[in-house]
Amino acid sequence: MIEILQEWLSNPLLTRWDGGPWEATLVTLYMTAVTMLLTVLLGLPLGIALFETEGSASPLVRTINQVVGFVVNVLRSFPFFILIIALIPVTSAITGRSTGPNAAMIALTIAAVPFAARLFELNLREIPAGKIEAVRMMGASRWQVIRQVLIPEALPGIIGSITTTTIAVIGYTAMAGSVNSGGLGQLAYNRGYTGYQTEMIIVTVILLIAIVILVQMLGSRLARAVDHRARTA
């Protein structure tokens, strides 16, 4: 067993930086980080808007809520592999190319935003209605309710949703590797699957599992740190 491990650690295919698993890991982390930044910036306001506009007294607002909700549901149910192929003309027009991490991040963001928005909406639904109504009866504006009640009360759940979405995006980056997006997915597909280098598949799987475990641990710690209910229990 030790001899096999030593042989793997000395394998130039695994230890080289350029084109190896370590460079691919950084590309995967880059795609995930930028995608999640865009997802939170776009998905959180969308989730709040879906929550706030549901059941509105205005027929126009209710219609907008239903239309946006329908679009979100359609994008959520769209298989990512088909989505990234369908968006090739869009990514080519925006980034100037249809492959690479920057092109893939467009499809990653479009897939992740609706997924995260629904999770954020569910987090807001868990807030007791009495707390929201109490603040409104005190004369708080809609923005004050969002800033002082909705986001603080739902923050642990929001962090949990961000963690879940991040793990899903990591899986999306692996699928995007089959269309030359870069990262661990492309490495596993090009050199592991089509190149018949089994050790590459094993290494990429181990690295992806390690990334997911670290993300989950960090997300869980942050959620507990901001959960005032856990501190007062």
C-alpha cells in the first residue's frame, strides 16, 4: 500500500502544476467563487422579491410574481448539461469564446440564481409572521422590515442555502468540464476518461470530495456563529 502511494505521489502527471490537478483545482475554485458571488448578489434580492410580492393586493404585482416564479421554476428544472450547451451562442457573444471558465460561469450563474432564490424564499418563510407584523405596526417601512427583520432572522438559513448552492455549483463545474470549461471536471474527462488515465479520475474525485467537505464545514460554522437562537438557548 505504501509503495502504491509513493508511486502515485511521484507520478509526474499528478505532481506537475501546469495542466495538472492543482491548477485544475484553482480553476474550479475560481469558477465556484465568482459564480457564488454573482448568485448571492442576484439571487438574494430575487428571493426577497418573490417573498414580498406573493399575495400582494395589487393584481399587477401578483402577475409579476407569478411570471417571475414561473421563469425561476423553469430554469431550476432545466438540466444543466443541456443548459450550458444551449447557452453557447450567448456565452460566445459575451465573452468572445464558447469554452473556458469565464464562458462557463455564465451558464453556472444562470443555473444557480433560480436555485438559490427559491432557497432564500423558503428561508424567509420560516420567520414567524408575528415578528414581521410587529415591526410593521411600529411604522417601519418595507426596506426597514427587510433590513431589520427578514435578513437578520433568516441569516442562518441563508448561509445554509448558500452552502447548499455552493456544493451544487461545484457539481455543475464538474459537468461543465465535458464541454472544455476547465477545472477538475475537464481534467477528469479529457485525461481520465478519454485519456484512460484512471489515476486522474481518482485524484479529481478525491479533490472534489475534499472541497465539498471544507465548504460544508465552513458553512455550518458560519451558520452557527450568526444564529442568535443557538446562543440564547
